[in-house]
Amino acid sequence: MDLHLRDKVFIVTGGAKGIGEGIVKVLAAEGGIVAIVGRNKADNLKTVAEVEAQGGRAFSVVAELTRPNDCQKAVAEVVAHCGRIDGLVNNAGVNDNVGLENGSYEAFVESLHRSLIHYYLMAHYSLPYLKETKGAIVNIGSKTADTGQGGTSGYAASNGGRNALTREWAVELLKYGIRVNAIIVAECFTPLYGRWIQTQPNPEATLERIKSKIPLGRRMTTAEEIANMAAFLLSDRSSHTTGQLIYVDGGYVHLDRAIT
């Protein structure tokens, strides 16, 4: 299916690694031009090189998204480079273990900056250009907003906020024809996830136990599966879909625990 993404310009925050990298590569494979926004220039350029080696188009925008001015500058750089924005994927964030017992006011606010506030800022600064193209926004979220996790108040609150903003923006932007949706991730295997598994006392057994709780196929979701949904939601093939929280999780969050 042609998603009609050729020559369209997309911003993907945290696009150098993990789920973000997967989204960048799928969008580029569909003919899009992708701005990889992240703090580490070397990581950004590595992914750019991999995209270009496959015949795709991507470029690096270095930004520390916890700094509001960097969000504004990142959007300005994309527009200066390409002249337009057709879609925004808010993806960057970190499950940083800022909890209720072990946290503080300062740590909680910093956590919100890492995982929520830049979602608002990137959308705010991209909005004038998304109005021109009737573009789309995709917010990447986490099951922690639905299930809790324990010990990660900042990240859970951020994901609850992402869900609420998805619905709020979908309403606010109806008049511009801008669609806003979210993809909710549960257990998706990325290099970061793999490093976390290795910190467990018995990594292989821990991974098998987690996979046994995922109803569809007893396996982890892949970054490519998240990316495929993101590309669809950014495309006009999903032209009447907005305000949705879409769970690409093999049934992890909602299906009856008895089946696992």
C-alpha cells in the first residue's frame, strides 16, 4: 500500500535509537524526509548514514529537548532546511525511576521535562507549519499510564499527560484538519530494554517470563511494528482517525490475564 508519504517532511524526536530509529527508517523507506531531533550528534548522524545507505533521506538536528529554547530552535532548523513540516512524532523520553518515595519536587519536575513538556513545546512550535500542510501528530506513549509500574511517578504522569494531550489536541485542531493520535507501547524490545534486562539477576529467565505474559505470540513487540503504525497514522490512509490511543502491544494491556 502506498502511504503517499514521498517528499513529505517529518520530525521524529529521539529518532536516533530504539523506537524512534525504527520510525525514522520506516518513514524514509516510504519516501519521506526525516529530521532526527536528539541531543547526541554522533548518534543522530549514525542513523542518518544508515538511512542514506538504504537510499532514504534524513538529517540531524541537535537539540536538548529539556531546554525549551532548543525545541523552538529545532523546529526553526527543520523549516529552514525543508520549508515545511508534514508530521511530528513526539517520541523522546525516559523511564527515569523518579518515584514518590525516592523523588523530590525538583526531580519530579525534571522528569516531566524529560518526558512530557517537550511534547507540548514541539507541537506548539510546529503548529503554524502543520496548519499549512494539514499535517498530523503522533505521540508515543507507554502502558505505565494505564497499569502503573511502581517507582516511576514522573514517567507515569508524563504518559498520562501524553494521552490527555492527544485527545485535547485532536479536539483543538479539528478546525485545521490536523489529526492527532497516540501509539501506546508495552513491552517493545530495544537496545535500551536489552541493557535493562542485563541488569537483572537472571536476564534470560526474566525476559522469558515477560514474554510469557504477552498474549499474541508470547513475544516482544518490535520497533518496526510501532513504526509501521506511526507511518500509517501520519499518512492520509488514516484520514478519518483522530484522538485515538492505539495499543500496539500484542494484547498486553487489555486482554484477560487468565490467558497468560
